[in-house]
Amino acid sequence: PPIPSQKHLDLEFPVQRIDYDLLRSPTSKLQATWIGHSTLLLQMNGFNILTDPVFSQRCSAVQWAGPQRFRPPSCSVAEIVAEKIPIHAVLVTHNHYDHLDYDSISDIAKIGKKTIFVVPLGLRAWFEQHIPLSHNEVVEMDWHETIKIKSDDLQPGIQNVEAEIEISAVPMQHWSSRRGFDRDETLWCGYSLAANTNTKKDSCKVLFAGDTGMFDGLHEIGEKYGPYDLAAIPIGAYEPRDFMKGQHTNPEDAVEMMRAIQARKAVPIHWGTFQLTFEPVLEPRERLIKAVKQANLPQDSFSPWLIGSTIVC
């Protein structure tokens, strides 16, 4: 189906102006800002974490062809830097172009302050080839491996000096390929994050799923790593269903996934930015609203949001 006009999208799906004051001084132990598609700025007890950063106009090997944004990102890497919001870590779930973008990674790596790039097994080589590592670090992880990042491991800017964050790579049902003939040569994953402090009430947990279809192992993730204060769950790129079901959750699957992983609240990702498959581009949000209602869940527990919005948990 055709993409609606920009005038229609500006009315029905406007991009919000980011509240940079809130990002500089979070009012809660956990908040998430949607930059677009699967790119979030997660802020957990003073740690600032970017997920699957894609700021480019196209998610493609080149910028003159391939899927083009129909909604702009809510900010650029340069604006994040100018607003004095440090990026402490970057999570990359797999190597598809709508999750691993050369220009975006390169811009982050050139900021000049230490950033930890967390990637699945096999992707370290890509980073070593493409970004300067003199002041950055790349950590490669297999499923169920866990790393700890402490505030003194990073550049100045951590507000909670006693905080640490545990990042675990968790299985997801997906696949990888960068060049067409390299299918599954590198791993894919989601990330379970736990921000820990000396006081339990300030601790929080997040699951960032990246890309996945529904599978039984999600219940095991909930049991082992949950329950979660917040989960970022994909809801778009699901048609034709017989082909996409194994690799992309639709809104109804996403609600089921929220329950399986034991998430108190969820935000929808992987929609509203690029037209990757055949469903109308705004259909995922309408189906999500219906699916949450049919599941008898509170509407605000998993509701559509606008690019640029910040959810405070």
C-alpha cells in the first residue's frame, strides 16, 4: 500500500520535539525515548544506552537506494552531543541494515569519549574494520553471557556513582545477513538489562528484543531474567504473515510476548519509520490498541507512542 502523504502523517503521526531537559536530568530511575524504528535512548540510573542506532535516511548498504524513512528521526547524533547527553553504551542486536547502520555507528564512534559497543557473536570484526577503537570498546557476546558495566568504567556523566548495569545477551528467533550470501554467519540476540544500586528500590530491569518471532523460549527469558519494568517489543513488518511469522512479531504476538517475558510495561518498536513489508504503515498501532483491549490489559501498559516521546517508568 502507498505511504500516506507527509501532510497526513504530520497530522496523524507527528514527530515530537524531544524534551532535552528531561533527558539531561531524568526524574525517574528508568525512562525511554523513541528516536525512530528500533532506536531508543534508554536511561537507567544514570546510564545512557542507545539501541540499534539508525539515524540515516535509508536502511540500506547505500544511501541512494533501499527503504527510505517516511518519518524522520527525532534527533541526530550531533544534536545529542550538542545537548550534552553522553552515550555510555550502544546495543546492536544483529547486522540487518535497519539495525546496524554504518553512518550512525561511525558518528557515535567519532564523538571522542569512551563508548562501549555491545554486539552479538561474530560482529566484532565488522566494528574493528569500520570504527576507531582508540577510545571505544567493543564487547562481543554469546546468548546468556553477561557483562557488568560500572560507572567508573565510563566517561564522566554517570549521575549515580555507585550504580552498575548488567547486560545479558538473550536468544531471539531471527536471523542475520549483511551481504546476501552470509546468512547466519553472525549471531542475533535481544538484551536483558538490569541496573543495580545499593538500594533495591532503585534497581530496574529492561528487555530490548530487537527483532524476533514468537517462540517458547520467551517464557524461559521471563523466568530467568525477569520480571521486567519495561520491554521494547517489535510490532511491525509482519505481512505477508505466512512468510514473516517466524521472524517478526505482529501486534497480537507482541502482547503475548509481553506476558511471556513478564513485563509490567512495554513500548512498541520496529514500526512507524521504514516501509519494510506489505501492511499499511500505521496499521500496527491500531492493531496494538485492539490486541491490548482484547487481552484485558490496562491500555497504558502497552500503547502506541510518537517518535520523540519519552516514557517515564
